Amino acid sequence: MTVNVVLVSGEQSELIDAAVALGDRYTKWLGLLTPPAYQQAADEGGLLVALEGERVIGYALFGLPKRSPYVRLAHLCVAEEYRGKRVARQLVQTIRECQSHRLAIKVRCRRDYELSGMWTSLGFVPRGEGLGRGLKRKTLDSWWLDLGHQDLFSEAESEALLVVTVDHSVFAGLSGRGSQREVEEARALEAGWLTDLVELAFTPQLLHDVHDMADSAERQHRRADLSSLRQITPDPEAVAARYAELMAAVSGALPDVPADARTRARLRYVAETSCTGLQLLVTRDPGLADVADVAWDVAGVRVVAPSAVTLHVDELRHAQVYRPRDLMGTVFSAEEVAVGSEADLVPFFEQGECEGAPDFERRLQSFGPGTILWRRELLRDGEGQPVGLYVWALDGRTLNVPVLRTAGHVLEETLARQLLFMLKRLGRERGAQVIRITDPYPSAAAKSAAGADGFAAHTDGLTALLVDVCGAASEVSGAAADIAQRSALTVPDLPAGLSAEVASVAERAWWPAKVMDSGLPSFIVPIEPRWSADLFDFPTMLLPRDEVLGISREHVYYRSPGHRNESVPGRLLWYVSRGNPGEQGQMVIGCSRLDEVVIDDPDTLHSQFEHLGVYGRGEVRKAAEPYGRAMALRFSDTELFPEPVSYRRLCVLAEDLGLALSLQQLSKINGTLFQAVYEEGHRKT
């Protein structure tokens, strides 16, 4: 069925008459509206009709008040034989597109018509209720569809240290409903000492839960109390996508959880919290607590009780501000240095004769919370011992690092290299173009690793450029020169046609730069989810990865020894294959630098690279069958894409370039395709 939606002009009398006739069939629900009202709506641009061929099968009649920023929807009507065919959705979507400059679409509908499901499916949110004007004074629900414009008041950036969303179970307690314990625990969130620390917010699902309450007086009471909370409205399409991910994850990981209306509502709270950019959802609902692991794994949302907020404000606020992906899935942990704990860290990080303990303690204290810009980050190993410490602040386009230390640890050198890469990722995420390490006494491991990562010594420390350009050598070196000039630095000019070796050095020094008109080859590597989970924590595992794998920048992957034009150095794109049911797959998840290709007997390879790989000796031997030899690909500095590129999108990119694509085994790809996939993986819209 093909449906066309047409904006009716005042001269199209046949379409107007057909809309009138359709509306007259449903006056019991729409109310009586005379033909002149339809004519006036058409004259003012407020009448849409849905056509199948020449037949009018639905219409939307709406007002466009000149002194109001809203669209007032009066009728949304679809012939009953065409309902369930997305006709109403097309009409509403057309209004959204034609009136996108207005703030929202508003509509009032009798509550006893029980059309809440329809309005919700169309993206509307219940905003209130009132009494109709008829003799029966029926209750009318008010529904609201945001047209994508931020409310300058409700969406303003909060000054609180921590913003959390609450569900209906907590909101009921805030409204004084429930047992004494429930009310007290919820209202503890409003304690005076928390006023400047925590702000409570709500998302559209809370409006739906309030709307579904049977008692009219109680609904009115709850709606009045909503004014004390901050309202945040996430993008509906993003919420729908995240909600689908959560439903799929719950059905796979928690088959005993029923897919009923209550579960759907719980997961909408999680999806909406995630899509607002927040990470804490406060609840007293045991059912929400049951899906807490899925909420964190899929949506990055922590489901917590009210008491957890009041007891751990600083810890939870920090978890919201700083989440280093590089240590996720390992036994290592990151935290902010607590005020007053500086002296406890001195034995681990002071530099002996170079810097006395009192001097280091005072210096660390000088970057405390009184100077708001500074972040003091501490890394601990699996036993809780401090192993890394760094302090950073963003000053315009420069990430300043006045403290960079590692403590004695069997993995100190590996951790130092990972710290430097973490700083580069941190700078890139925040738009920095320069990283400047000004610690007068950095740990020897960190200082040694910095040289290989493109950090150059200057009068006040070590400096590296972040050149976020994937393009020709002239583009990369031009961007580097611009950055260097602003920082009083000098950089070399890169000519076109660089050798693979020189291009690889440039890409490492100016990470995340990619010099695409060089001799550096690119390959795409299919990998099963079970191996990508261990190597890259994708899909995310429930158990921690091996600590060496988790923090190492180098890894190894094995395959059969047949050559596919592999050469080093090079670039790798990682394509996660389908894998097992319920696993994420069929997508390109990131890229790495290819450093070495070694072919040897499987036992020799396993012994050489055991600390970098995830294959056991048996798997390496299997990869060698029937040749008796296997190939090891040693790679480093894996960069996971913010937006994985799906198989379908990958095929489209290849087809647009007129290129054939093979995903059955490692294969060499055109540099233009690598650039297209890389840019797609970093697409911001």
C-alpha cells in the first residue's frame, strides 16, 4: 500500500469535502466540526490528507496560532479499515517536518477513549489533564510531542555536581506516598546539605507512569509535585534504538524476566536516562534492580537505591564525569584522589632525592578541588595498590598534565605506555590538539615511553600533537603546522607518496592522524566475537580480562599461514563476524596498526606471543592445520570506533567506490575504502 500525504490548499474543495465526510463518520470520538472549520484550516495551512490513489483515507487538522510557538492538533483521523498501517504516523511526521520551527505539537484527548497506547507510539508524552466543556465534564488528557528544540530553561546545564534521574517508585516517596521508610529514604535525597551537590531529574517515562494512575486526585497531586524536579527530554529516536538494545539483551541474558508492560516501562527509564547523557537512575523498584547489570553493560546506566546517592555523592559524581574506557573489563580500576589522602600516596609516587616527600605532597594538594579545573586520577591494581597517578586539566585546545607517575609494579612499563595512550584518547575526546606534560619529575617508565609516542622535549616538559585528520599528507601536515604554530613548535612537512615506514611513524607520533596518500597498506580482518571480546572487550565480557591483555597496547592474532599480501607496517580494520546467537556482530568495530607478521610452527608462535594473545596452544595449532605452520599478526594501538560500521553500511561504502569486498578472510583493501569506513566510524551525526 502506497500512501501519499498532501497539504491541502483552500482551493482543493474535493479533498476538503472528502476530509469532512471522513470526519463525520467518527463524530462520536472527534466531536462535531462544521465544514467551514475544515475550509479555514486549509486556508491557513492546517489540513493534511493521506491518499491511497485518489481516495482520502485519513487526515490531520491542526491550528497554527500566531502568538503561540505550538501546533494545536484538533483532529487525527484514519479510516478504520486502514488503521494499523502507519497512516497516522505519516500524518504526524509530515506535521513535524512542515512545522519544525515550532516547539511542539499539543493535543487533548478524552481519557476514557483509552488511546494512550496510540499517542505514546506516535512519540507523544502526557503533560497534564483537565475537564472537558460538555455536560458530562469528561477528563481530557493533554499530550505533547517535542519537535526537537531544547527548552532553554529545563535543558540548561546543571550547576550540581551530580544529576540523577528518578523513577516512579522514588518519585512517589518524594510526594509523601508509601510507607514511612519509603518516604524517608526518598526524601533524604532532598536534604539541605545535598542541595548544591545533587539535582533530581525526570524523563518522559515518569509522565507516562503518572498518567496511568487510576485516581484522578492522586494524578493531579503527583503532577503538581513534578515542578520541583528538572525535566529532561531525550531524542525519541535515540531512545527507541537504545530501548530495543536493552529488550534484546534482557531476553537473552534474563529469560525469566517477563516482557510485560512493567518491564518495558523499567527499560524505558534506563534508555531515556542513557540518551540524556546521564548515568545514574535512582529507584526502589526491585524489578529495576534485577536488570541493573544489563542497564550498565548495554546503556552505561547505573541503577542505584536512594541511599547509594546520599552515601556516595562524590564517588558517583566522579563515575559520571570520568569513565576511562581503556581500563574497562580489567582488574585495574580508576578513581579520583580523595581530599586529604595525598600523604598516603607519597610513598608510591615521590621521586626520592629529586623531590622530597613534603614537596610532592604540597604539589599534589595544590591541584585539589579548590582549583576546579584540575582532575587528579589514581589507578589501582587488582589488589587495590596504587600503580598510576596523573593530574590533568583542559585549557582551550591544550591538555595540561602537571603530574604523571607510575609506581613499582611488574607491569609498570606496560601501564606507563597505556597511560600515555589514555591521555591521547582523553585529549581527543575533549577536543584538545596538544598534550603538554609538565611534571618536573615524571616516572622513568613514563618518560621513556613518551619518546616513542611522539612526545618531544621542550623547556617546560614533553609535548605531543593530536592531529585528528584522515586525509592526504598535505592535509595532515597542514593541520599539524597550524597546531604547532599556535604552540610555538616546529613540525616537518609531509610530502605525498611517503613510504609505509615513514607514514607509520607519523601516524603514531601525531595520533590519530591517518596519511592516506602514502604507501601504508590497509587490510580488513574478520574476527569472531569470542576473540574480539578478549582482545578488545567487544562485546563486553562479564568477567575481567587478563590484566596484561587489558592494559597492553600490543596484541596478537593468529590465522592460517596463507599470504594475503600482508606487509608491515600497515593498518587493520577489525570486522566482528556473526558469532553466536545474542552476540554483537557483523560490524567493523575499530582499527589498529599492524607491526609484525610472523609465520612459524604453532608451538613456537604461542611461546613467543603468549602474553599478547588470547588463543591457547590448542587454538594456535588448529589455525596451523593442515599446513603445520600458522601466522601471527602483532598489532598495537587499537582504536575502537564510537559508531561501529554495520555490514550493510560497509557494503554500501564499498559499492559506492566500485570495489569488491571479501569478509571470509584477511584481505587487502583500497585506502579510499579504509578512509570511508574510518570516517563513518567517527561520524558525529
